[in-house]
Amino acid sequence: MDVVVPINYVAVLAAAVASIVLGFLWYGPIFGKPWMKMMGFTKDSMDAAKKKGMVKSYLLMSIGSLVMAYVLAHSLVFASAYTKTVGVSAGLMVGFWSWLGFVAPVKMGDQLWGGKPWMLFVIEAGYYFVSLCAMGVILAMM
């Protein structure tokens, strides 16, 4: 018996783009300065990274966002079938549980073992929380 999981690839692309735009805003005008400080980056080191070329980094992060959206779409299909939940609440549910079960523990380990400030956890894990929930809503509504 073949099982076909209905994935809307336009929604996956839209969710990935939303995550990228959110990341640009989150690590730029919203939390960019405190994040840079806690990471130990200076304006000079950021300028040097830009001159070196950040295209590869942006490309890899974009691929990562696409993969995340694709996997989240599968989680949404299965969770919706299991819970009989659809729409915004299904998207938020899948985003939240994915964040709580996979992202938050990993980011917490970064803080515990990396000796970084807890505010860095709030900024970085917060981005993934908002991103996964936004992606979940986009995937659920399209």
C-alpha cells in the first residue's frame, strides 16, 4: 500500500522565505546589536565577514530553511490527521511542539556547555520559536 503525503511545495517555499525574512529582521534591526555583542562579534569582524563573502552562508541557511519547512509540512500533515486539528491552531501547535522538542533543548545545551549568556538563548531560541510557528501557520493556511 503506497501512502502519499500531500505536501504543498509553494507553501514550503513561502514558509522558508518567511523564515529567511524573519531571520534578517531578528538578527538585524530587532536583536542584531545585543546578539553581536553576546557572540563576541565586533563591527570590524562583521565587516570582514561581509568582505569575505557571506553568500555561501546565506545560501546554506536558505537551504536549511527549505529543509525545515519541508519537514515541518510533513509534521503538520501527520499531526493534523492525528489531532483532527486544522488551520492556524494546527500550524501553531506543530511549530510550538517542534520548537519545544527539538530546538529548545539543543539551544539550551549550547548555553549550558558553551558558557554563553542566557539572554543569547532567549534571542536565538526565540527566533526559532517565532519562525517555526510562522512557518506552521503558513503551511497550514496554504
